[in-house]
Amino acid sequence: MTETVVGRWCAAALIATPDGRYLMQLRDAKPEILLPDHWALFGGAIEPGETPDAALRRELAEELGFAAKRVEPFTELLIDLPLRPPRRDRMTFFIVPIEAGDVATMVLGEGADMRLFRPEELASLPRVSPWDLGVVLMHARQAALFPLRPAIP
């Protein structure tokens, strides 16, 4: 049995509009990256000595030229990736509420495209990061999934 390698610790943004859409990035079609040509949340690796929220703010500035007003913790996942050798990544997800008009001020600095999606539309796509999709659906359906907790906008 192959031992699992401790992988990257990443921060990712659920960039959400008040009408329930999520801003996603189409990853570049480079075969050397994980999930090439897939829709995914914006974010990236947390550098040594960096806090997850600081890393997310840095990534949003680099990838979108965007300074988030609010960054709220949402959930965290450990993901065992079936790579060779197997790798375990830690993903810290944050909610970044925006107004729909904020997207027009963003400049895509990384990736092939960006677009707002409703959760159902995102779930119907053939090429979307499965863990990002799961977290988007968890956020979008939190009132039904976690009825005893107040929803995080």
C-alpha cells in the first residue's frame, strides 16, 4: 500500500451574489495542473507563515484584482486525491459576498474565463471541481441542510 503524501493547504472563495450565483474560474487547459479546463472556485495555496484569510485575500488580488470587503469562514475539507502517490490536500473555504456589479470591476489575471453560475447550472456541467461543487451546494442549501443554524450569507 502506498503512503499518502501530505499535500497543499489551500484557501478558496465562495464568491456569492445576493441572488444566489457564484463566481467561478475556468482553469487553464494545461495538462500539468490539477483539474485542467475545469470550473473551480478562485483561490490557491497558503504560503508558509500566511493565515488562510490573508492567503485568500492575496489570491483574489492576484487572480481578479479584487479587494474583498468581507471574508467569512465557511468550512474546511481534507481531500484524499487518487494521484500517484496519493496526496491529501487541506481546503479552507470562505464566503466572499459581492454585488453582481462587482464582477464588472474584476480583471481576470489567472485562468481562461470567469462566470457567474446558479448552483443547479454548475452541477450540470461535465467539468467542474467536485469538492468545489460540493461546497457551493452546501452553501446554497444550508437552510435545508442545517436548519438549526443561522445561514451564512
